[in-house]
Amino acid sequence: MSRRYIATDPSRPFSDAVLIDERTLYLSGRIGLKPGTNEVPGTIEEEAHLVMQDVRRILGCAGMQLEDLVFLQVFSPDVSLWAAFNEVYREYFSGPMPPRSFIGSGALLFGAHFELQGIAVKDQVAS
Amino acid sequence: MLAGLSASCQQLPRANPPLPVAGAPFSLAVEAGDTLYVSGHLGLDPATDKPPSDPTQEARQVMTAIRATLEQHKMTTDDLVSVQVFCTDLSLFNVFNKEYVTFFHKPYPARAFIGVKDLLYGARFEVMGTAVRHTAENKKQPPALP
């Protein structure tokens, strides 16, 4: 029984992710900020790329990849961005994509248009 | 309800029964193996079923409610591994955080903080999460950074 906390910024009141028994990874809500800032980029497309890269980065800290996601929630204050988000999202997957919800929310922190929170499982049984 | 489940589902290991909520179509928490799935909790004043006028008080109240549910399953807030906070007013982010951190020993659970339009009963915060048994005792080990 092990717990590994991935916390790239210990001043925050949350961990980036928590890995249980080296197998199940609970990710925190991820936002597509410009690196090193608390600002979202100028375009929706760029923000979608940044948030996907951020999710991939945190998965990588646990030795996992996007294909290991088993559950993903996307929160967006503007559901009209669904298609634009999907277009970018698809580029990050080559095989089957994880179950996902896309939820219209209120405003998100830092004026973000997307916040992603998910669960990944390592060593899924090969089919 | 159980009658509708297959035999294998009925044998799902479960140390405690789900916590029912009077008259509500959900349980406060359900345990499956070592994992406890905790429903969305609100920080209402039990006397009035309304949120306290002070958001700080409401933040403390909602986390106290979460802790009470965990304790019914012999778990603590340090067993939480993932938390979702839904909030009707993002300007309360720091107010919430100030109370939130007092309920944990570091390192903190993963968390999302999501703005929403409305919550039931006029609440400002709704908190739900997932806890895994024995996480609290693992916190005594130094946390591993990437």
C-alpha cells in the first residue's frame, strides 16, 4: 500500500496528482495557463493545447500517458467551445479515447475556458 | 435494490454499508474495497437549512460535514486523495482555501475548483471527493516529488 504525492508547487493547497499503490492516479483540475504565468493564452486552440500538454505532463510525472486515462471530466463555461476543444483533443490520442464528460460550468479560475480533471490507471489489462 | 443485482455484485467487498440520507435519492458515501466515494456535501446551518451568512463559516461547515462522513467510515480527511469543489463565486477562492487547509496535514489531495452558476439551498460551496483507506498513515512518509 503506497501513496505518492506529485506536487510541483508545494505552496498550493492541493497536489497535482496522487498515485495510489503505484497504479491509480487521481489528477487535480488542470488549466491551460501560459507556462510560468497565471494567464490563459490568446486563443482557444492554444489554451486547449496547453491544458492537454499539462495533463500529459502530470501523467508523465507518474510514468503514465494520456492513454492511461480511464475517466475524464471537462468543465467549460462555454459549451459552444465543444467542437473547437474536440479538434485539439483528438490530436492527443492515437487509439481509443477515455470516457469523458463535457460540462457547462460557471466561470473558471484565471478566466480559463477549460478545466480537466481525471483518473488514470497504469497497466490496464491488455485486450 | 439488492435483488436487482447479480450475485457477483452482491459479493462486492464492503466494510460498511452506504450512508443513506433521509428522503434523498443518494447515499452520503459508498465504500468499495478500500475506496470511499463521497457525495457532494453542503455547509448548511442544520437549524435553518440555509448557508451561514459568513462564507468563512460556510467553508468550515462544509469541510466539517465531509469529515463527519469520513469518520462514519473510520476514515479521516487525510484519507482523501481527490476533491472537487464547486463554487458560485470564484472571488471566495482564498476564503475557502484558508479554511480548507486547516482540515489536512500536508501533502494535500488532488483537487479541482470549479465555478458554477447555482448550488442547492443557495450554498456557495459544494464539496465531493474520493478517499482511500490508509492514505493518512502514508502521509507520515516523506512525499515523493517527480
